[in-house]
Amino acid sequence: MTQNRPYIIGLTGGIACGKTNLTSSLLAAGAVVIDADQISRAITAAGGVALPGIRAAFGDDVFEGEELNRQKLARLVFFDSSALERLNAVTHPFIFLEMRRRVDQYRDRPALVLDVPLLFETGIDKCCNEIWCAFAPRNEQLARLIQRGVTREEAIRRIDSQMPATEKARLSDHVINTTGTKEESAAQAIALWQDVLRRLPLV
């Protein structure tokens, strides 16, 4: 995906670190955002290209007829790292292919945002010109997940299944602390986006 234009911004962050709010604010500011999670949902929806591979890897237990039971699959993979690796082996090639297609589709744009939770884990960071990280401390991640109705045990498992948020922040060029209001977090993201647009003639 590396090329002179567009300028590629990688947006990442741990689970419950407020990245969705940042993505929404960037879209509202006119940015093109290529969302890996949205692509993942599309390829695992009814008739999605990843379903045969998921059925082969996990059997019929994670399906309701022809549709994937996302809750069953999530409970399985977040409690078993080898199961998560099997799922990623099925879905990631499809996700990366679609991301490349979309980058090519928007080649005339000066800049794009790649919204990828597993940016560093999958090596997509190497395709980016700069990286932004949505960050919240672990206790805040845990509280947010529990507020969403996730049990404490499952919340811990989900957090621990990813690279620590502190490590993602350390590896990033810019860190957006999302412990304030959503409006404050959004303002940080928009300011970074506007700064990129100002800098583009020089990069």
C-alpha cells in the first residue's frame, strides 16, 4: 500500500480506547477512513467470503444456519489464543486485500486514514507515513467494557488478547488521550488531520 500519494495515516488503539469516536470525527471533517473492522464485519456477514473458512476452522457450532453467531465466536477466540490465531488466519488475507483495493480507489486523495486495531500486530504500520494512537489506561478500558455489559473476566480477556495500549502508544507518532470528553478527543484528532493537510505540500 505504500506510495507517494496518498499520504497514509494509521489510526490504532486498544479495545475500548475511544477509536470509534475519533473515526467518526475524522469522517465528519472530510477524511477518507478505511475501517478494517467494517471490512471484517462485511466479509463475515451473511454470504461473506470469509464464512466458508470460518466454518472449516470452527465447525457449525459458531453458526446459526448460514449466519455467523458473532457472540459465540467472540467468546471462543477471546478465551483461546490459538483459536484467535486461526480466526485471524482466515479473515486477515481478505481484509488486507480489500484495504489495498480501497487505497487504490482513493489514490487521487492527498491523504487517507487506515483505521486498524491490530496495526502493529499485522505489520500494516510499515505501510503508513505516520501513526496515531487512541489511548486510555487499562483501568479505563476495563470500566468502559463493563459498562457495555461485558463481564469483568471477559473484559480482561479481551484486553489481554491485544498488544497493551501503552505499547501501542509508545510506538506511535501521535497519541490521542481519550479520557476526557468525546468532544475533546475528537478535537485532538481533527487538529492532527488539519496539520497533516497543511504539511502535505512539504512531505
